[in-house]
Amino acid sequence: MDPATLIGIALAVVSLLALMIMEGSSPLAIILLPPLILVFGGTFGAAIAGSAMADVKKIGAWFKMALLPAKVPPVSDRIATLVALAEKARKEGLLALEAQVKDIDDPFLKRGLQMGIDGTDPEELRTVLEGEITAKKGEDKVAAKFFTGMGGYAPTIGIIGTVVGLIHVLENLSSPESLGPLIASAFVATLWGVLTANFFWLPMAAKITRISELQAAQMELLVEGITEIQAGTSPRAVRQKLTALVPPSEVAREAA
């Protein structure tokens, strides 16, 4: 599990609470049920209204993808695996990899190697695997777009709550002593709208996008490795070609 999103959200919330305490305000002052119901319920409702029912059924998986994504394996591990497979294929032939394919956990790598072993045309193999990558990117983009939409709706819905609260304030102008608390309560909805957008929804959308980019980059690396193994390329050449596809900063970090 990659905990970066949870750590970031926790740090943001703690910073807000620290500000309120240092300013002499109580954190409980913003825990008001009506604004919370409006902002969270209204934001989800608006986001769902702009989605298909098939998408709505995936919301739970999208939350897990944003908050508790699996760690992306180090690129060096991927390269080492591909080089080891290239060595075996070079020495014993491509069919010798069939026994090893069963022990591979990565379904994408497993399918690609099996297609290579089955004698699939290299161009067709590349087309199929690249098609899978494109499909995954598209699915991840839908998830990120859902949370980005929530980040756009939340502040506006918070303003709606504030307007409703201010209407209530105007109805009570005859009671000046109650105006202060009523005005404060009215602005809590705006606070929650802006807070949820910038503390939760937009960071979650960014996390899904980033994880998708990292996973797609590694899948593209696997495609290159599989095609080189199928072509009978030497292990050294496979390592050199795959390493050339890795960002220099990452190569330097893993070599340190």
C-alpha cells in the first residue's frame, strides 16, 4: 500500500486544526450537521448525476485506488525479472519459459509472455498489449475525472449552503444578538466546500492520475521486454534497452 495520500490528507487536516486552536477557535465550531449533509451529499449527488450507472458501481473501487493504492514495484525489479527471463530464453529457448509463466504474479506480464511463447506475431503481440495499456489509461481517467468533478462541485455547493444560511440570517434581523452565531454557521458550508475540494477530492484525483501514469510506464516497459525476449535479444542488450527507458533520476536513485 502507498500511504502518501492518507499522510497528505492527515497533514492538511492537522494544519487546519492547529490554525483554529492557535487562533483561539474550537475545532468543534465547524462540525455542524446541516452543512456537512449539504456539502457531502450534494457533491456526491452532482458527481453521480454526471456519471453513468456503470461508473457509480465502481466508486468504492475508485476510493480504494485513490486512498489505498498498491505500491508500484521498483523499475529495477521489473528489469531484473525481464533480464532473467531473457537469459533463460536465450539458453534454453522460448518454450522453456512456459513453466515459469505459471509462477508470475503480474497478469499483464503473464499474458504477454504466454502470447510470445504461443508464437504470436510480434506486431500483433505489441498491438494487443498496447491496447490493454490504452484501455487501462482510459478507465483510470474516468476515475480521476469523477473526483476532479467533485472538487469542482464542492465549493459551489458550499456557497449554496452559505446563501441559504444568510437567508435565514435576514429572517432574524429583529434579533441582533443571534446574528453573529447565525452568520458564522452560514459560512461553515463554504468552508466545508472549499476544504473538501482541496483536502480530499482534488488530491485523490491527482493520486489516481499519478498512479495510472506510473503503472502505464511500467506496462510499456514490460511490452518492450517481452518483445525483446521473443526476438531472442541478448540479456545484456535487453537490460541496456530497458534501462534507457527509465527516467535518469530514477536510475540514479535505485543505483545509490
